[in-house]
Amino acid sequence: MASGFSGRHLYSTAKKLVQKLKALECPEIVNYPTVRGRKDDSWLLVGVKDVQVHFLLQEYRYELDLEFRWLNRPPEEMVNKWRVYEKLKKRSDNLDVNEDSFKKAH
């Protein structure tokens, strides 16, 4: 994860990373990375194989606190919500839904 003071700063830093990676000419990198995002975005991404490098404006980095979120287990109430959503998702696969499902019975 990297921080910058402007969108242009983030973009130029991300482009420099892509250039350095391409210059390595590593046979393991089949698809060369590109910068995901635009010059004026507040969050950019460069992905190489299984590694993702995030470039964020400094103010957003502190606000989102992604390092804390990635290093710590989510709160138990969030885990419980995810379990409920997962169960609902599985049940919805078996539902027979068509146009008549949403019509009021007379």
C-alpha cells in the first residue's frame, strides 16, 4: 500500500512501478500489469499475479484504515451477517421465481 498527495502523484508512482516490473522481464509474469484507475482517482491499483498494490490519497488511507481491517478479524456481528447472507444466497438458488411470484393474490 502506498500513499500520495494528489491523484496525479498516485498515478505517476503507479506507472513507475509498472515500468520497473516490465523492465524485470520476469518469465513468471505472463500478463504485464497495468494501472487500474485514472489520473484523477483517489484510489489506484496495480495487480501482478497474486499481489495487489494499492495507491491511495493520504486522507483516504487514514479514513479507510485498510491495514487495520486486513490484519484484524471482522467484528462478530459482521461475521454473523455474512453467514445469514450466505444461507439466503444458497436458498435463493432453489426458489422458483417468475412473473406471477410478484403479483398480488385477489
